[in-house]
Amino acid sequence: MTPPNIPLFYRIWHLYAEPLLALCGAYHLHLDPMRYHTYMPTTSSYNPSSQIVYDQLASSYLLFAFIEGVLLRVVHDVRIWWWIVLGLALCDAGHCYAACCEMGTAGLVDFGAWRRDECIANFLNVAPLVTRAAFLMGVGMGKGE
């Protein structure tokens, strides 16, 4: 059972919302990579010969879904949660770094030039990192947690 002193927001995000998003991402990467790729920056292009990369990324999304949807449910210690969330945050930082490298700083800060799908993709890159950073810094955790 999840520690009772984990705030509801973090429980909803880590145990329900993000595992579902990760499963959706894995589905699209394996079975509909063209659709998944529409959320990538316009500076990149889909190449069917690179399907192995999409399948490998899908596997990492399945790992995310397992860690959050299963492992965090059975960990009873907030300190262990902290270390697991740190590992997930490192992966999130890599996703944000990759988007920044692809879009460039100018493209990243020019919100008006983003397509709808880029808005969704950038939000789904940044929101998990911000949420995990808040957890790691103890935001909302109460005193002494």
C-alpha cells in the first residue's frame, strides 16, 4: 500500500494518470508510430526503418507504467518513493533535453509558433518533470516528511 502521507495529487499523478499516459504512448509507438510522431517537433521526420528505436522507447514507457502503476503501490516507505521518483525525474530531464536539442532554444520559447501537437508534447515532457521536482523538494509533503 502507498504510504498514507503521500499527498493525493502525487498519488493520482504517479499511480493513475501517468501510467495511463505511458501505456498510451507505448501503444502508439508500437502500433501507430506515425500518429505518435505527429507530436514530435516539425524539425524531425518519421522513418519506418527506425522502428526499432520506437519499439525501444515504447519498452521504456512500459517500464514507466510498471514502476508507477505497480511498484509505487507496494512501496510503503516515502524515502524509497523519493529515490524511485528521482530516477523517473532523470528520465524526464532526458526527454526535455531531447526536445530542447531538436527544437532549439528559439523554437522552444516561441510558444506562438508551436502546433497544437507540439503544445501537448511539450506539456507532457515538462509537467512530469515539474511534478517530480516538486515531490523531490517536498512541496506539499508537510513538515518533517
